[in-house]
Amino acid sequence: ATDPAVGTILVKVWTQMADHFKDRSDLVYYEILNEPHGISDDLWGSIQQTAIDAVRSKDTKHFIIVGGAGWNSYNNLNNLPLYSDTKLLYTFHFYDPFILTHQGASWTDPSMVPLAGVPFPYVASSMPAVPASLKGTWVESLMNNYAADGTVAKVKQQLDIAINFRNQRNVPVFCGEFGVYIPNSSPTDRVNWYKAVGDYLEEKEIPWTMWD
């Protein structure tokens, strides 16, 4: 989890970084912190403002990438403060449906290493059985809901949260990460999901970068 004391560190880091890069190319962007989590939206919003102020004490030229708590979730964008800085680029990460993108992941709790073969889009006949170690967990709940969650329409609905944030606040937004963990997923299902996400982001004029 993100330690609330990180604000003290960020001020020191970004004051030095901004002073070092202030005269460099316009292609330099600053990102305050990747995937803050385990910290309240209000507290993170305040810490991020302090870091923005630290950058601006040295550099008013470059764009600063800012994001919400909850691992930069699109669901947390609306909880960000109304920052007054006009050179901010708002980022969000997209990994839904989670049992598709993180099947085989060892860093989740519980581990999803035993889960493999989750299709996209949902096809009842292709769904794997719930691994024994995941029965009774939130993973099983997600698998039970996958008929509704594992669709292109659902993906678009979730991305619309970030798109609506952009439109309502009139700020630039980009998808800083999206991807599917490779070992336990099929190339066909990954391609189907990448196409659904990538095509919709481009249709809505949301730039993106990919984690793979």
C-alpha cells in the first residue's frame, strides 16, 4: 500500500527532477506516482497536489501526468480534486475483466496461477472450471458473473467512465496501461480483448500505451 508519508519523498524527488529537466524537450513528461493504492482518494489527491506544486516551483513548461488512487483505476478519476493546473494529463489503467487479464498471475491474493483458459468474449462452452484453490473466493464470484462482464459491451461501458470524466472536466485523458497476462491466456482471446479496448479508445480519441 502507498504510505501517506510518500508525500515528503515526492516533494524532494520532483523538485530535483523538475529542476534537472526544466529546459529539456517538450517530449518530456512527468508522472507523479504509478498506481497509488491502499490510500484514500482524498489523501492521495492532496499529496498529488503537493507534488504538482513541487514541480511547478521549478518547471512550468512540461506536462504532468496525474492519476487516481486504486491503482490508477478509471473508477477513481472522479474522486480527484479539481486541480487548477492547466498542463495536467490524466491517466487511468484498464484491466477488466480482471479474471481474463490476470489469469495466471501470482501476485494476486489469492494467487490466480491455477486459473487458465478464460475466453474473451464469454463463451459458455469455453469457460474453465473454478480451480479448487479459488472456490469460495472473489475470483469464483467474478467467474460466476463472467457471462455479463466478459463482453465487448461491458468493456465499453467501463471505458465510458474515463471518457465521461474527460468530457465533464474538459481535460486530456489517456490510458496509461492495459494488457493481458500471457502465460495462461490464449493468443486469440488476447487479440479479441486488445481489439475491443484499442478500437474503442481510438474511436473516442483516447491515446494509450500498453502493458504486455
